[in-house]
Amino acid sequence: MIEWPSGTYVLIPSYKSAGQLKQFLNMLFKIVPKDHVLIVDDASRDGTYEYCLESDIMCLRHDVNRGKGAALKTGFAYLTAGSRAVNASAINAKWILTMDADGQHSLSDIPRFLEMARKWPHTGICIGARDMRIGAMPPTRILSNRLTSLILTLLTGQRIKDSQCGYRLYSGPLAASTHLKYNRFQMESEVILKTAAKKIPITFVRVQTLYLKGGRSHISHLIDTVRWAVAVFGVWYGIRFKGNINGKSGKSA
């Protein structure tokens, strides 16, 4: 049993993953105290929110589906400035570990993130770096991950080993202070660009990725690849030529 750090919280955005989430939480609570786990239900309508209420699990709910990035931003705001209930003291997370609701992140890798936080307390984001060999990951995912990681490496000037992995440890102060425009999966690349622009360290730890039977992706590869490219180059242009790291201009996407 891990001695769980008091200032570290687990944030899980969830969309139509009630079945996998229930199984995953049963395992997660053997490692992480229940009151250090927050679920953000992105308007799933599949019983996720009701299950969390019945099980006394912290859960926030979007009335309409807004995207993974929006769910993460909702969680960041709550864990760095919100409160669990009326008159309760505010949560001031030092670290926020993000995990996917479908159980495709191995719990055995959690100690690696905790050790990285202990050794490198000035890290802004610690990102899981997955095995990108054929057999360990579907070929289309390998191609997508390598391409997006290469582009972000070129744009940030530092090696980005795995740009798309959602298994991450965020510094609480970074999560609280970085304005993020995008509401869908582009947000996870936007935060890399803005963290690098602030000269805040981005680190990586080796992690597994479990492709589970019954899991499904909510990404439309062609459309979302175009969206990703538009978003990333737009953010980079704003930083590079307008100094817009935390500017709040423009509409959310």
C-alpha cells in the first residue's frame, strides 16, 4: 500500500465510460484514498454521476458535453480553488494526477509519478511515455503519436516523448495559473506549449498502456487531426509572435 501524499489528487474525466470506470475505481481505491479522487462527468447520461453520489465519490457534472479538455479544466479549478461542500475548507492540491476513465492506465505506474514529484518538485508536468512499438500499440496510434510528438518537439525546442498520453502529473500551481483556451483533446497539447513557453520543466516517466476489450475511442481521427493541427499552430503562433501565453482572447473550441 502506497503512503499517499496528502496534497496529491487524482482527476478522472469521464464520458460514457460508466462500466469501465466502476471496475477501475474498485482497484484505484486500494491505492488512493477515496477523498483524493475527483471524477468529472462530461454529460455522459450513463449513470456515472448517480453512481458517484451513491458511492460517496467526489464528482462534478457538466450539463452538456464539452470535451475532455473542459472536464480537465473543471477539475483543475475545483482542486485548486474549490471546496468539497458548503463551509468545507478549500482544496489546494499540490499535484494533480490525471487518468482516463476506461482503465487503460496501469495503477502500477503511479509510484513513478510520485517519485518524480519527490525528486523534481519544480516540474510543471510529468507525462507518461508509452512504448510505441508495433505489438505494444496499434499502428495508427504509433503514427499519430510519433507525428504529434515530433511537431511539439520542434515547436517547443525540447524533446516531447509522448504528446498524447493523458496519464500525467500536473503541478497544482501550474494548473491553477495557466489559462487554457481549448475544450477538447487539443488542450493537452496546448498546455505543453504554454508550459514550455514559461520555461517550466516538462518531464517524462515510462508507463504502460493497456488496450482493454470493450474500450472505445471518442476521437474521429481525420477531423480531430485537423483540429489538433489548427489549434497547436494557432497557440504556437500566439506565443511566438504575440507573447500570448496566458491571454484570454478568442473563443474556446
